[in-house]
Amino acid sequence: MFENAQQFRDWSKLQEAIDEASEIPPCTNYPDAWFPEHSYENLTEANMAIKMCKTQCPVMTECAIYGIKWEKDGIWGGLTARERIRIRNRNEIKVPRKVRVVERV
Ligand code: SF4
């Protein structure tokens, strides 16, 4: 499950951030959408997952950092596997900016 002790520490740090967050990350309730390459032919759902990361997740930054460092599959911190590889290869950790949602009444 974990490649080494450092991955376990980084995972624990992400879990702490989730525990302390005011809201539950959206992927908790609908995890398949975050792994489109395993279970989905349709990219619409993956795009929806990315949008939810960027607009609704209280731990997007922490998740992106963890995902860039350790995860090969799925969507982490609003980034696809390909985007994370690109960031890793450039050796620069650039986390996506959180999008502010303004509700209209
Ligand atoms: S940023 Fe991470 S924790 Fe948040 S919804 Fe996306 S995959 Fe889940």
C-alpha cells in the first residue's frame, strides 16, 4: 500500500488535514469518479470530479501535493495523472489555484 515510511507520513498529514477540515471532501461520497481510467469511459465525469476538487474541497492544496509526490492513478488535488507527471518531470510543484464560487441569489 505505501512505498515507504515517508509516503505513510505524507498520507497521515493529508488525513489530518481532512479530519480538521470544516467540510468533507467531495471524493469521499463518490470515489469512482476520481479514478476515471479504471472505471470510466466517459470523461465528463472526470471533468466534474476535477471541478469539484477545485471548487468544493477544503484540502485541495494538501491533496495535490500528496498526489504529485506519490500517486500514479486517478485525480488528486484537481490534477490528472498526466498533469502530475508533467509537474514531477519539471521538478516544480505547482498546485492549482482554488476557484472561488460566488452564489447568485
Ligand atoms: S482535492 Fe483530493 S481530497 Fe479533495 S475532492 Fe479532490 S481528490 Fe478528494
